[in-house]
Amino acid sequence: MSVTEANIEVTAIPLTDIEPNPDQPRKFFDEAKLEELAAQFRSVGQLQPIVVRMVGGDKFQIVMGERRWRAMHLVEGATTIEAKVLNSVDDEQAFVMGISENIGRADMTLMEEAQAYADLVGFGYQAERIAEMFGKTTDYVRWRMDLLNLTTDIAELVAEGKIKADFAWYLSKLTPANQKVAVTRYMKGDFKTETDASTFAQALRMKENQEGFFSEKELSEKEKEDKAKERKQAKGKVDQVERAGTLLEELAKLTPSELADLFEGEVGKHLDAVERVRKAAAEAVKKLRKAKAMSEAKQLTVRPELKVEPEAESEGEEEPSEAEITEAAAEEPSEAELAAAA
């Protein structure tokens, strides 16, 4: 299903004779970006025509280029816009062409992209075909559509860029009540990193499924004594870790020259030792982060009536940049994580 418009003549059409496609997947248009484009039109003119199709006899509907059409309305004195008119384009073709134009744009929100893929499924497309059409993986398409499981208020926060992509996906796997629990903490700034937020959401998911949580069985007196000893030993080990951390902080204050002189002939040996500690510490941090999230999730009392109250925006707050959105997309769950959470 392809529509060729390379050889179609460009014509000037009155702005008032053109209407946007109501099924356009993109609903948000950045006013500042529109004004930038309008300034370009004022300076050098319209460099690329929009694409339209005939509807209702003497009216035209936008297939591609609604952003340019909106920007032209901002140009003083502009009454027409250059366009290519396609014939025999049905609703499905127009919709797919509109998605093709917008997928990957920085100002297309996560929720708009998710809804666009879902609408294609409504046309009978499979996730595998959608992925092939837009150069995505099948898991990526399914992951995006999962976002449609978010509650309305949380979906709005995602669309506004106040919740990052990775955390949003983990939220989508939770019940509505737990979504609100996690987002309320997120908006209050309870998490130091995005990873902490996602890990907490994962722990809530585990709690919902009762996977990997603490045993609820009643311990015998002997088992309680053994558990107390284990905790005391563990605390002693953590105390040793803190002492080791202090020593490493002292080493870090020395210059390479001072370390070379201090460990003359044994620098490699000590480097290997510290490297082993670093790797073990990284693994311990990862597991402790998950343990912290599990502990917090286990102690939560879910309140279904809880409302998400976004924190007040600071002055001068900007929309996420294209680089940030790309980085967020790169942090998607792996195929193994997707399978485990499904």
C-alpha cells in the first residue's frame, strides 16, 4: 500500500479550504516551534509543500504537513499554502502516511505514538507489521502500546514529559491503585534516580503477583534466634564495608604519583583488589536497591482513592529535548524483562 506523490504538481490552495485530519495521531503542537517555522516562512518562504486529499467536493484534508499548515496561519497576510493533492487516498492510507511523517519527531508524545500504533491494530495490522513499517522492533511497538494501560491522569503526565519513558512502562504493568502510589512518590521526589523509581514499580508488580517476596510463615523460636544472628552478622559485614569505603575515599584523595610511590612494585596487585571490590559493590548496590524497593512496597497500604498531585512547575521549566527523549527510548526494557512482566 504505497501512494506516490513525487510527480504531482504543487498548487496554491486557500488556507480556509483545508482542514486537519481528525484522526491525526499527533495532537500536541509546540507553539514556540510553530512560531519558529512561521518566522522561516516569513524569511525564505515555504520550502516543502504539504500533502492533502479531496474531501466533500471542494474541501481538502491534510494527509501530511499539519504543522506547516498551522504555522502558515501565523504568517501575517498569508491566505494560501503550497500543497500536493493526492487522488484515491482512503482513510487507512491517509492515517498511515500521517503516522509515517510524525513517528520519531521530538514533539510527538509517547502517548500519541502509543495511540497511533493501537489505531493501526484497529485497522487490522499486527505488531510485527507495524514494527516493519516504521523501522522499530516488535517489542518496541508492544511496549509503547502498553502505555495505554495507564490511568488518564498519569497518561497526561507522561504526555507532558513529566514522567520518563522507562518508568512509564513499568507503571503500565501495575493496577490503577498502585500506579497512583508510585507516581505520587515520584512527583514528590522520593526517588534519587529514574532507576530507583522503576525498581520500586517493579517491586509493586512483584507484590501484586506475590513473586519473590518475604515468607509469611510463622517462625519458630529457634528460627527467630537464627534469623536474629544472621541479621547481626550482616550488620557487622556492612560496618566493615563502611570502614573499607573510608579507606578507599582516603586512597582516592592521593595523586597517581603518590599512589605509585606508596605501592611501588605492587600497584597492579592493589588495582586488581580494588577492581574486585568495585565490581562486588556494584552488584551489591543493584541488589540492595531492589531489596529497598521490595521492603517499601511490602509495607505500603494501597489507597485507591489517592489522587496524583503534580508538583508545581518551576519557572523556566523546559520540555524534554530530543536527546533526552532518545535517551529515554534507549532505556526500554529488554525482551527478557518484557516477557517476565507480561
